[in-house]
Amino acid sequence: MIKVFDSAKGPVIKGYQICLRPVVESDLATLQAWRNSDAVRQQMLSTELVSSEQQQAWFNKIQRDDSQRHWVVEYKDQAIGATNIKARFHGETVEHATVLEPGLYIGHPDYQGNIIAFAPTLALYDYCFSHLSVETFFAVVKAENRAALKYNQQLGYEVIKNAELIDLNLQKEEFERHTALLRRLLSRPSSKNR
């Protein structure tokens, strides 16, 4: 179960032990460092290093672009990654799109490959399916990125095109069916919180 709070910068989403809060300008240096790290950058569709100027230009663009939303992922009050959604088709806003393209990376090395890496996606997709018009998620993964492919298939994504770039689709029913166990595991407080 998620909780959604309105903020001046957009929705804050809490659930599954994490918080998704809208990206603010003071996050840019951290996001740039994560995005430029080998662990993250090599899995991106664009593997080029991002300069401070490019990071600032990106931030300026997303502030006025209703076709996308970006959040910082926090776990135990610590930033560990970033997630986003974009309208799949040109001219659509996130609020009215029926197909969204998600993005996620865990920048903090302690949580890469950890079960907590599923929490931001569970919270974000729950929000999108219950608060927005989304019917389908569409993802593109590099064929050599086996970890991302496995991650998406564990969420219920189905491969619709298998090539150098793999296209995947996800419907709400498949998402709910495939993530039932993950939801239960991540909804329980961790033993460190008891």
C-alpha cells in the first residue's frame, strides 16, 4: 500500500520501505555522480559521461516538461537512486498518457542487486496504475543487460521485440500477479526497524 503526498514540486510517494520525492536542484551533483559511475552508465542506452552543464540543462528541461516526472529514491532517509516515468507518445502528458516508459537506477552500491531495488518500481507502478491513466508500461533494455531483463520479467513484463534492444510491455494484471511475493516481503518492516 502506498501513500501519496502533494508537494510544490510534485507527488511524494511512500511505500515498500522507500520514499520517492521529486528531484530538486540540490540533487544534481549526486545524480550526476551516480549516472557517470561505471555500474550505472554501462547499462544505459546512452553510455556517454554527463557533464555538470548537461545535468543542469536536463534539470531545467524537466522543470517545464509535463511529459515526464523524476524522483529521487530514498531508503531510511538516504538517497539511493533515481526513477522516472515518461509519456510514450509525443504530445502526451504523464497525467493523461495510457502508456508510460519507466526508468530506474540504483546509484548507491550497497543497494544494487538488493531486493530493496524492487521497492521504487513497486511504489511507482502502484501510483501510476491507481492515480494516473496508465494502462501499459513500455520498457527498452539492451540485449546484453541480462540483469535488467531479468528484473523486468520478475515484474511481469513480456518481451514484444527481441533484438539488439529488447522491447517489453507490462499490463496491470501481470504486474500484480508477478509481484505478489515481492509486495509482501517489502511491506514488512525490516528487522532493523523493529
